[in-house]
Amino acid sequence: MSEFTPPRTTKDTSPDAERVQIELLRAMTPARRFALMCSMTDDAIFRAKRAIEIANPGLSQRERDLIFMEVHYGKNLAANVRQYLKERDVAGIGHDPSPASGD
């Protein structure tokens, strides 16, 4: 029985290079593949947030985070979170300007 060969998914990688990449991934332990996935995900999130920051230099961190949320999770969720944060700010919840006491 021959081993399953997935269909080609890249257009910028030669078939030989793609074959080697797949062989390397298959040779990794599940823990190593998971670590690689986490690293690649962290990198993608960092790059997406950095692009938003560069494109919107005058916005606060909160507004940039809401743009990220809108782009990646949808306008509805971002609008709901924006409204929640606005209501929380008006109520003064989540802001403790005094230093924590060591009592």
C-alpha cells in the first residue's frame, strides 16, 4: 500500500521542495509539530498586529486590537466587545488607579 500524498497546495514552492517539507513534517514527533504550529501562529498574529499598527499609527492599542478582532473574528464580535468596553469604562469597572496594597 502506498503512502497518501496530499494534493499540491502551494504555487510558489517546487514539487520537490514541497515533498521534502512534507517528509520533514511527517518525521517530526507530534510534540514538535505542535510546537511548530504554535510558533507559526504566534508569528502570523504578530505580523498581522504589526501591519495594523503601521497602517494606523494614531490609534490606541485598544482600537488596534479591536481592528485585529474585526478582521480575524468578524465585525459582530468586535462591535460587541467595543460596546462592552465602552460600558465598562463608563461604569469605571476594571480600572484601579491605586497601587495594590500588600496587606
